[in-house]
Amino acid sequence: MNLFAPLTFLAVLVSSAAAAFIPLTAACIKGVTFEGTPKGVMKTINGVNTYVAKAHRPSDPRRALLFLTDIFGLPLVNSKLMADDFAANGFDTFIPDYFKFNMTAWLPNHGETQTFPVLLATIEGLKKEGFKEFAATGYCFGGLYTTRLSQQNLVKVGTMAHPSLLTIPDDFTTLLANSHVPIQINSAELDVAFPPATQAIVDGILADGKYEPGYNRTFFPGVAHGFAVRANLSDPVAKAAKEGAFFAAVEWLRAH
């Protein structure tokens, strides 16, 4: 039995009252791999270096899941392990390398003009491989690009955790005006990049049926920015929150 399951369920049950509740059926979801060796492969897709984790069971051949990383990118083993976990739950998952990691020059060299074309190239390359539809799961920096893809209806469903670099409220009023993509946000109590006050603003724009395609925000107490990818495994609350965010994301993707 998973010793952290009670904490996981508690975290999801305290989802924002303004957002829709997603029932958590953990028994139907293969769990999170916290440590280990990635099982996927590297592949060049339309010129983009991409980590590929193919589904471990027959998946929908039309849909690809884009895993959009935080600033640590492909070098972070946790991201590749999570892509493997999505694949284990039936999603063909792809992590495009949308930046070369260099902390001292990272932000100036990885704005939207540099990053978004890489995502578009990946999508076009996957279309040539036969994929017809796309979903996105984004973390931190990747949350911004889940939002951008959703604003332009380039994906069918989006989920993100602890997003950063968003313009509030503009990014979500744009989403409300233009998008038909169901959106989920897995949020943290102690997140300085997407704090509870900002979470409440987004709820005010999208929740209570205002955003017809569908909106869900889960709330995980006692954890900070980065928890859904880089949780402190010695902290049972953080470990359970990472697991809970993954379960919620899988449920959201399956539902749409």
C-alpha cells in the first residue's frame, strides 16, 4: 500500500472551491517513478532534439503528449522519468529540447521568439509521423508554453504545474477569449512564481463555468514552486504532492 496515499488524496480534495473537482482514481493510474534510469530514447524530430517515451500499451495513434520542461530542461533526469510515467499510462510522450542549458545567459536567449518556433517545428515533425492531435503538460517555464499553445488552439488539452513567466491577468483573459482547450493548473501554497493571490485571479477569470472548455485547479498545501517535478523525496508531504499532481494530470488528459 502507498503510505503517502492519504496525503495525496487530501491534497487533491482541497482543490480550489472555485474550480472543478477531478476525481482521483489512483488504482487506474501507474504511479510515479521518483528515482531510476530513464527508459526512453533521444530522437531528432524535424531538427529538434527530442526525448521520446512511447506508450507501454496501445495508445491513441492520433495524439502526442508534449512534455514542456522547467528551466532545467532535458538534463534533468526527473523530467525524463516523468515522461516515462506518462508513457506507462498510455501516452506517447515527447520532450522537445527548446533550449540549451546555460544559467548565466538563459533568459535572454530563451524568450518566446527563440522557444516557440522549436515547439512548432516539433509539432510539424510529429504530424509527418502520423500524429493528428496534441496535448501539453508544462512545468514552470513549460507552463507558459502550455498556455501559448492553448491560446492558439494548437493542442486539444493542456495541464500545467506551478507555471511561471505568465502575464496576469492578460494571458488568461486571452485564453478566455480565444481558446477552446480545457486547462488544468496544479498549484502550490508556497509558490512565489504563481502565488495563491495570482491563483485566485485566474480562478476569477476561468472558474465557475466562465471558461466553457473546462477549467480545473488543484491546490497542494505545504509545498513550493517546482514540487511537481523536483520534490524533496525526504519530505512525505512534498513527495505525496508530486504524486498527486501527476495523478491529477493523467486524469485530466484522459478526461479530454
